[in-house]
Amino acid sequence: MHAVRALLLRHAARVVSVTLAEQRGDPRVAEIQALAQKAGKPVKRVPPATFKQLFGDAVHQGVCVDVTPLPAWHEEELVAAIAARLEAKDAPFVLVLDGVQDPHNLGACLRTADACGALAVVIPKDRAVQLNATVRKVAAGAAETTPLAVVTNLARTLRLLKEAGLWIVGADADAPKLAHETDLKGPVALVMGAEGAGLRQLTRDTCDFLVRLPQAGTVESLNVSVATGMLMYEAQRQRLTAK
């Protein structure tokens, strides 16, 4: 429901049609219907059995939208967007995920990236979860607003980001420096590792700096989407404090 509402508010041109369960008459669904009608998009009311036929046991909340997806960026588009930000004296902030497997984690990372104003999220094409229905739902609309760059060779992409003017900052539990001790105000690509495995060695070697979060408990590491949120908001805190 959040994803559909976000699309209608921000990117209604990409919406083809909206389908609503006929038994839903609450204010949130009424708002979605009103937004769709205001944008001139067709709205269909269908019985619950139709949703069951379309989506099986998925938790759909009685709301479905047929949408033209946000195209994935290529490396060239990512580099061009970075150059445009730098030319405008606006330090770009990019999130890079090195092999995240869980769609819930990718969705949560996209949501945080959107909230923190990230220019884009970068993921590898292979050995990583891709944008699917679960990711879109968890992202609560962020998958429709935050560009996702899908790249073939992550190490090569990181080198391109360096050449474009970004500092590459990797997150590692054994890093010598704490995140708040590191300058994250400038043009930065924050690189997060996969669940359990962390950063791959080649990725780690490509980073300019490695940082960690302070931990007082006994757990070895944090969930990747939680750690991503904490690190991105540390960068956001530094950027806001510097203004």
C-alpha cells in the first residue's frame, strides 16, 4: 500500500492501472483511489478471489498497481549522475551492496537510501538478490524513486567511482576506525558486505577506508540493513552538521 501511494504521488506517469479489492473501503484505500483518479489512471474493483488468483498467498492488502518499472542504471548513467552532482557542488552519496542475498535486506536498504538522499544504490548482477516483488514491497516506494545500478563487475565499478571523484568507504567489523571518526561529508560511496560473509577480499582491497560501528554487546555483527541504516545516518548527521 505504501509503495502504490508513493508511486501515485511522485511518479504517476509510470502507473498504468490500479486494482483494488472491492471489500476495502477504508480511508487509505480511498486515498489511493482518489490519487489514481486525479492522475487519470483506470481503477478496477475486483473480488478477493481475483487477488488470490493473481498473487496466491502474498500479503497484498487488497491493492495492486500495474506500473512501468524504473529502469536499472548502467555504469555510464551512474558516472554521469555523479559528475552532474559534483559540478553542482553537491557531494554525491552512493550506497554499494556487495552480494546481499535477502530481498528484505535489499528492500530495507533501498528505503534507507531514499530517506538519506542517496544518489543511487549499486548491486552486482550475479550472486546477489535482484529487484523483485518482495524487495519492492519492503522498500515501501523507495524502489520506485531510488535508482538501482546493476553492474557486472563490482570491483571495476568501484574503480570507476574513484575515478569519478568518490571516496570508497567499506564497512568492516574489524576496521581500525570508527565511522564517526571518519569524514563522510564529501563525495562518498559506502560499501556494505553480504550477510554473514561481509565484504569480499577484492572489494575490501578496493576501498580507500574501512570503518566500523561501535559495539558494546556480545553479538559478532549487525544485520546488514540495520548496519547500513546506522552508517548512512552517520553520514547524514555529518553532512547536516557541516551546513
